[in-house]
Amino acid sequence: MSIVDKIRNNPHFAAGNGVLKGATATATDLPIADYDAQTTENIADQLRGCSQRDLRMIGTYEAERNNRATIVDKIAELTGEEPWSGYDEQTVDSITAALAARDDATAHEVRSYERTHKDRAGVLEATGRHASA
């Protein structure tokens, strides 16, 4: 892993980077296509799959423009600590591999976080296997 990747995976850098990026972002920079053309409900429905950094970027963008309560509240609900630094950027395979070296408490935390945020079947299966072992 390069030094730049290590910095990007630092939760404090990622948090600041999301907010800063949101302050300077245009709608085309956001991870939700045609953001400004979508309804509040459509945007809120798509937030679940966003990374923590993306949520902060969208939150900052939204706060500076429309500040719609439905979107701001949904972002607040989904914003939180990842199970480990850089988790949101990892693939199902890398999370599954990392779980092999983690304890049951971490597997439970991953399962809970995954259900709330991304709901990836492969990760949920891996946490289930971890608990059964």
C-alpha cells in the first residue's frame, strides 16, 4: 500500500476530505448521477450504498444548496464509524479475507454496519460463516 493510500484510509483524512470535496463539488462530482434532477426521495433511497466519505461530500453539497431535511436526516442516520479504516472502499473479497483474522466482536460489528449501509450479500455470508466457526 502506498503512502497516499495509507493517508486516504486514515479516518480523519477521509472525513475532512469528504467535507472539503463537498464544499467545492458540482453535481457531476457526486456519486449519485443527475443529483440535482432527482427527487428528494430518490436521493435518500440511494444514500444507503454510499461510503462514509461520499455521505459527507453529499451532505456538504446538500447543506450549501437545498438543505432538504429528508436527505440531511438520512445522511446523519448513515454517517458513522466504519468497522475499520478504509472499510467502505474495500471489495467483498478483501473484507472476507480480513474477517478471517478478526474476532467475533468485529464480525458482529461488520454484519451490523453492512446491514445498515451496503447490504452486500457476500459480506453478510462471510460474517455468518465467521460466527459459525
